[in-house]
Amino acid sequence: MNEPYARLKDRFARIATIGEASAMLGWDASAMMPPGGGAARGEQLAVLAGVSHAMLVAPEVAGDLAAAEAEGEWDGANLALMRRAHRRATALPADLVEGMARANSACEKIWRGARAASDFAAVRPALETVVALQREAAAALSAATGLSPYDALMDGFQPGIGAADVEPIFAAYEAFLAEALPRAEAIQAARPAPVHPQGPFPTEVQRALGRRLSERVGLDYDHARLDESLHPFCGGTPTDVRITTRYVPESFEQAMLGILHETGHALYERGLPGAWSRQPVGEAAGMAAHESQSLIIEMQASRSDAFLSWLGPELHGTFGGDPTPYAPENLARLWRRVERGFIRTEADELTYPAHVILRFRLERALIGGELAVADIPGAWAEGMGRLLGITPPDDRRGCLQDIHWHDGAFGYFPSYTLGAMAAAQLMAAARAAVPGVDEALSRGDFAPLLGWLRAHVHGQGSRLGFQDLMRAATGRPLEADAFMAHLRGRYLT
């Protein structure tokens, strides 16, 4: 290993460690911190963002990069990712980086109250500040990368995927949904309605069930925690991963399925290549890749007929009472029910992409300056009407439902649907390569599926770009075909 590259590895390891500290502070802010700590926490995160940025843009970094490249450093993948991170960081002044961190933290805290009160006006000024800073950052990143401003933001979440890649996929899905949704609703209406399990379901029982199921999937609680938050998420670090969910006594499904979803994220983090810990090449391959791992566990595996045949008796054993709601066929009707709803996180997998398409189009217009923050509620209502034929009755169930924009995460939303498509494609490949996947799921055993994912996705880190990762794992770049075939098989037969 040449000396410039050794210095770079040490520097990037220290930057990653700062990122880990920020991740823990962010988790604490959502799961444990008292409300009065918000202002101080925002400043803490802003300072850490500034320190990390300063380490990336230090003058000696450019020299070490040039020297390492000139000496032909063998680890080209890690070096290329270092170069990419340096290029993006040098595009942004330090005051902009810290300013965005402060604005995002402040807006996110205001959003919590505004969402509860369904009061968009309360958060609008703070969101306007966030959007203005995001536009400034997007313009700077665009100049440095040669991408459009919105693509430059997307590239921060899923490198190598831009709006031109997403638009035709989303247009094709919109056309598919216009034909498939009425058919799915008609097929569903002709079948018996699902029977809902009757609560209450005590939080402690739900928590124990969620932990037991996540352990069954493969999560090791020597390196994980399960907590509560308003918005379920996965955070922490690969050796100390944190997942959260939200419990309601009337229903266990929301918390349980949320835990399974976040467990998919956690398993990806836990499976990243330890030999490349705290190096760019040892990180996840982007957020579409990350969402594919949560959705392959929650949607592809945990809602499959095979797994439900095992899960039904487990649920009845946990909650007791009438066994009818826990029959596998009833669970399938219950958790694979198609319904035009307002809330993205509660949407079925057929209509979920419509929620993402709406947000993709609106945030792209916001960054491009074609949509003002003040006009978001009206544009949201119009878009929901066009895509799903429904109009939100208030902003809480409309444009205030998501944390993402208020926390500065512009360009993230496409990753959800790209991840769903990748999950279907990866699941089809896993079934072809490991014929016993479904038989194992019928015994509540995720080991064959997880083993395949460890080898073909998790353990690859960022060594391959997203499309090359998909080619290596499935033989094809990302396509919508496997996803739509999965939906046809599950909802249109």
C-alpha cells in the first residue's frame, strides 16, 4: 500500500467515525431525546457536519488522491469512491454544509408539531429555508459533477441513477397501475373480506413478538437495539444498529411489519464487509440498494404464502383468541389488500409506487424552481387525484405526512420504488439459485435467503455500482419486469 493511499484510508476512517457519532445523535433525537434538547442537538450535528466536511476538503486530500492514483494504487474501487466524496464535498462551502444541518434540524422539529396539528403554514417558513439551501447545494453540486441540480441530489442517495433513468420506469408503472388497480380491486371484491384480529394488543407483547421475529430473520441483538419512534427507521452503525417502530394497542400489524422492514435494513448494515469497515467501499451501495433489502424481507418474504403458513400459528400462539384471523389465507387477504389510501407508509405494494411518483415529481419541481413551497398542498392534492383518484382531506394526511423534505432529504424518494423493483428482481434470482428458499420460509427459516443476500448484496459493499451489483446478482440491470410480474401473480390472479 503506498503512503498517500494509507493516509487517505486513515482520514476516511476518521470521517466515517464522525459519521457514526452523528448517526447515534440522530437516532437519539428521534428515539430518546427530550423535546427541550432539540436546539442543542441541532448545533451538535451541525458542528460534526462541519468537522467532517473540513476533513474532506483539506488541501492535502487532493494531493494524496493524485499521488495514490499516479502510483497505481491497486484498490481502485475504494480510491474512486474517495475521489467522488472529495469532489462532492469541495463543491460545498463549509458555511453551507453547517447551515443545511441547522436548518434541517430546526425544520424537522417544527414539522413534528405542524404534522400533529395538520398546519402546513406553521412549518412553511422553515421549509422555505430548507428548500432554498437545497437549491443552493444542488446548483453547486451540479457545477462540480456535470449532473442536473436534481440529479446531483439524487446521486447523493443512489449514485449512478438519475431522473432520466427513473422517468421511463415511473411512466411505465403509472400506465400499468391505471389498468391493474381497477382489476385488482374487482378481483378482491369478489373474494371474502379479511377478518381483522381483535385487540387490544399490549405493547410489551408486541415488542417481544417483534424482537423474536427479527431474531428469526437473522438480527443479532448483541449488535442491535429495538426502540420506539414517531417514524420507524433504521440507524446506528454496522456493529451497533438501531431499529425503531411505533406501537398502537388496537393493532399489532403496523409495528410487526415495520420491525420486519427495518430488520431488512439492519441486516444489510450488519452484513457489510468487515474488512472494509469505515472505508467508502465498505458502505452500502446506495439507498435504492438499501430499500431493496428492507422490502425483500418485509414484502417479498414475510408476506409470502410460504412464510404466512408458519407465521399464522405463531401469532395465534402469541395473542390467543379466535384462530380465524390468524389463518394464513386470511393473513394473506389482510396484508395484501389493495386500497387507495392517503398515507405512503400504510400503502399496499401495488399503490405504493404512486405515492413515490408524486413525491418525485413535486420535489424535482421544487428544486428546479417550478414549484413554490407555498403551492405544495395544492400540487399534492392535484397529483393524488390524478394518480389514485383521491384527495387528502387535510395536510396531515397529505403533504405533512413525511419527514424527508423537512429534514433536507431531497432526491431520496425514488429509492423506495427502485428498491421495490430491485427486491422483486433479487428474490426471483435467489429462488432460481437456491430452490429451497420457500420451503425454508414455510418453517420460519430465513437462512437460505439471507445467505444468498450476504454473498450477492451485503458482502459486496460499494465495490460495484448499483447497476453492476444488479447485473452480478441477477444477470440483468434493474428492470421493472420482475416487479410487475410479482404484482400480477399476487394481485391479478
